[in-house]
Amino acid sequence: MSSSQSQSPRKRKRTSFISPRRILIIAQSTITQLVRMKIFYFLAPIAALFVGIQFFDAPWYSGPEASQPQQELQMHKNLCLGTMMLFSSLFAIVSTALLIPRDIEDRTLYTILCKPVPRLDYLIGKLLGVMTVIFIALAVMDLILVITLHFRTESVLADVEPYLQNLGWTEPQIQQTLDRIRAHGPSLTLQYGVLAYFFKASVVAAVALLISTFSSSTLFTIASSVMIWIIGAVQNIARQGLFDRGGLAEDTGPIAKVLATLVSLLFPDFQIFDSIADSAARAATITPEQMLTLGGFTFLYLAIYTVLSWFVFSDKEF
Amino acid sequence: MGPLPKIIVVFLGLTAAGLTKMSHEQKFTEELREAGLAPPVLKAEQWAQMSQNGLAGAFGGLRSVLAFFKSLEAHGYFENQEWYRLKTSYKLITSLDPYNPFYWEQGSGHLAYNAASWARSQRDQPEKKRLSIEREYLEAGDEMLREGIRYLPQDAGLWAEIGRIWSHPLKRPDIPRAAEAWKNASELSDNPVYHRNYFYALARIPGREKEALNLGIELLEIYPRNLTIPNFRSVLWALYQNPLLPLDMRKPTLKQLFGSKKRAYRDLYNYWFRIQDDQYYPGDVEADLRQLIIDLKVPFAFNPFLSPRQRRIPASWWKE
């Protein structure tokens, strides 16, 4: 009697639809899993590259008499941000593609799914784990970028200031030029660029997660995700054609129009992330509202791909 | 549910989500483009120019990085004097990174200075052909900068580069074109160099001398340091001698403008050659020089009417 009394409330207690605690535990285990794959070792050559870029200079940027000394800094930022984007996106694809097959191989997946863990929690946890590792890796790279850029900015300023003084420029003119150069140093705008690439890598990871839920081959997941990553960078061209009266819409045939429509509907637009990061490297003005909108798009993409991944994964048998 | 129905549902789901997001994506892209943050859409011919590597770079969101490496490649074309390849390469570079003024300036500089000088130096070609090719490259340099201004309308530096091309004494000066460019540059920037160059260009256009004088007086009020610049003093002095000016107009004396007679002689001596070589406004500078030669008992060697041109009058003489 007493045992049946204690059983009934336990029976009534149902597993919640989504649990942040469970998600965090799975994310934590994913981080451990990824760290054990020694992915952070990649940061060593990247750090060496960033420091090496410090000494790399195109001949026409050199010297204080260069027409736009800030170009040297912009080149530095472009190369570093480009490396960060490549690393984060490729890492997002490869690590996400490996996670579910690795869990099946290790039989960890069976242990998790035989417990009352909803599959949505499992997928969100995995995605969150990958995103966290990407965030840490980008934060380390960002720190190296900021340090190297700071020293390079100081070196350019030290070259330019006495040169302008010798030219007889007035103090306000010199300050104006130095401020223009300083704007290309470490700044909040530069951080917006790094954040944009983090958003992009998160979306790429979500896409790879969706593919890995129905794919039986890791290679297929990686190849397909890379293709989507590339198509996403030109998705806006296909979409532009649909919105542009007199442009692609007028010039192309029905097949091209159907293709453009499909590309616009099915793929994410990665150009918006790249545009923000490129503008950050140019020290252009990026408003917090624009970053919020970009964050909103990231959330939308993550939601779409996670829900669809859940749908595919929900009754998958292993 | 089998795998095929699942894929169909995913496809439908993506389509439904796509229908919702598409217009928002387009709106945000337009907003970024308006703010000069998103690149303009590449034209079909620009896509055709890209190599496979180029396409990969542009696709992968590495447009700026690719533009930088392409500019390194273009430097090789400059060294090998492959001007056509250089020009097409810069068209691609600027389409990859159109909001970077550096590439517009650098590409235009290669065309209007390096390629144009190369064309001029081809002595084995008929003169007419040389001139035509030189002009073609000058125009290409100008065109590249104007294209850049379409993307960067607030960039005074690009207008200034056009002004430099058309007021360069060793090229094919076109002063009205230069004046238009310097005017635009000076409207966009407080840089006194742009303002002075507009003043110099205006002073060299027949019929616009009064306008130039008014600008010179205004520039002197805004930035008195202009008076320390010999060319500025000389042009202003010559413009004050315009016979069309009202008789009651207050004009500065030679000493007020130049500080001393010897300094005035040094400045006007140099200006005299500018009148000969670059068609600066002559005013009465010749008469002034002749008068100063008598007053200062100028040595024969520094007399432009009797002896060959000196590179410059030594400071030891005019600083006495």
C-alpha cells in the first residue's frame, strides 16, 4: 500500500517539454567532448599567424607618407577577421557533423536517450556546446587580434605624428588625422565584426545539425554544409533578382527564376553577417540597432533549423 | 514517418520559413546597403572576371581579403607594365571592396600616372598614337575615381585625386575640370590644401579671375597662415592687379603681402616662370619685376629678362 502510494505521484510527474538544466548538462558534456578532440590546439597556429601578420606589409602601405596609413591597419583586420571567419565556420561544420555520429559510435546517445531526456533538449544542448566552444575560440583569437592591432596602431601613430608636424600641419589637422587612424585600432566596432562572425558560425552549426539528423554519413554532412555555407554567401544575389524589377528578374528565363526563388527560400543569407564584419574592418559606423537586427536574424535561423532538426530526429531509430 | 516524407516536410518547413524571412532579409540588406555597409550587387561581367579562387573568396564572405590579395597581384601587372590586365584587375578589386577609397585611388593612380607616363615614353610610336593612348589612360584614371565617388560620395580625397590629375603640370592639364574637382573636394573637407588648390585653379581660368580673388580674400580671412605660402601670395598679388576690379577697391601694398621687397622679388621671380609654363594669371607681374630689379639692383644672374632661368634664388640673397 505504502509503495503504491509513493509510486503514484512519481508516475504523475511528467518530463518537461524543455529543461534549461538538462540542456546545460548536455552542452557541458559536448564542450568536454570537443575539448578532448584537442580542437583548441588549432589556436596555436592561428595565434602565430596573427602575430606574423603584424610584420606583413604591402609595399604601398609603408611609411608615414603613405596616402592612407590606416590602410595598413585595415589590411591587418581584414586578414585576421577572415581567418576567424574561416576557422569558426569550418569548425562549426566539422564539429557538429561529428557529434551525433560520435555519440552513436561511443553509445553515449543510447545512454542519454533511454533516460527521460527529450530529443529537443539533446539537440539544443549539442548546438549550445558547439556554440560555446566557438565563442571561446573566437574570444581567444579576438584577444590576440586586439593586442597585435593595438601595437600596430601605436606604431603607425608614432610614424605619422612627427611626419605631419614636419610638414607644418596645424594641431587640429594632425589630431583629425590621428583620430582617423585610431578609429582603425581596437574598438567596439571591431567587436561587432567578431560578434557577426560568431553569429554566422552559430547558424552554420545549426545547418550542419539539421543535415546530420537525417544523414547517415559524416562526409555527406560536411560536404552539404560547406555547399550551404557557400550558397548562403550568394543567396542575396538570387534574392535581389526576385526583388529587382528590370534586373535579373527581367533578364533571365523561367528556370533561373525558379532556381533563384528556391535558393532565396531554402538558404540563409550569410552576406548580412559578412557585410557587418567587413564594415567593422573598415571602421564604418555600425549602430547597436543593426547589431540587434542581426542578432534577431541569427535567433530566427537557429530556431528554424533547430525545430526542423527536432522534427527529423524526434522518432529516429538507432 | 519514413525518410522521404520527412525530407518533404523539412523542405516545406524551410519554404514556409523562407517566405516569412525573405522580405525581412531583403529589407535589412537594403538598409545596410543604404548605410554603405553591404556591398553593391556584382555585375555579370565582374563575375565573369573572377577566377575560381576569386569566386571561392567572394562566396565564402572574404571579399575584402580577396581584394587585398588581388591588389598584390595587380602590383605585379604594374611592374610588368601590363596595363590592360592592371585595369581589369582594379575593376574587380574595387567591385570586391567598393567602400575602400584606397583601391579607387591606387587603381586610378596606376592608370593616370604610371600607364599614361608609359604611353608618353613610347618613342617608337607615332606621336598622335602616343598622345591618344596617354589621354585614354588619363581618362580611365578619372573615370575610376568618379566611379568610386558613386560609392563614397562624402570622400573629399577622391575629388582631390581628380583635381591632381587635371592640374598636374607634367601631364595634360585641364584646368576647368581640375577646378570643378577641387571645388567639390573643398566643399566636403576643411583641408586647406583643397581650398588653396581650388583657388589656384580658378585663378588660371580666363574670365574667372574676380571669382578667384574673392575666394583668395575669403581663404586668407579663414586661414591667415595662407599668407606664409609663396604661391598663394603671388597669385593673390597678380589677381589684385586685374584691371576689371573696381577702382575704389582697397588693395594691399607689396610690403603688406610679401613682407619685404626682396622676398617679393623672389616670389614674383618664381611666379613669372609659372606664368610662362603653366599659364597662371599674369596681372602686372612683369612690370613689378622690372621695377623691383631697378629698386633692388638685382644681380644679372637673377634677372629673368636677361639671363637663363635659375633653379631658385638663393636664400642668402633675399633674406639679407
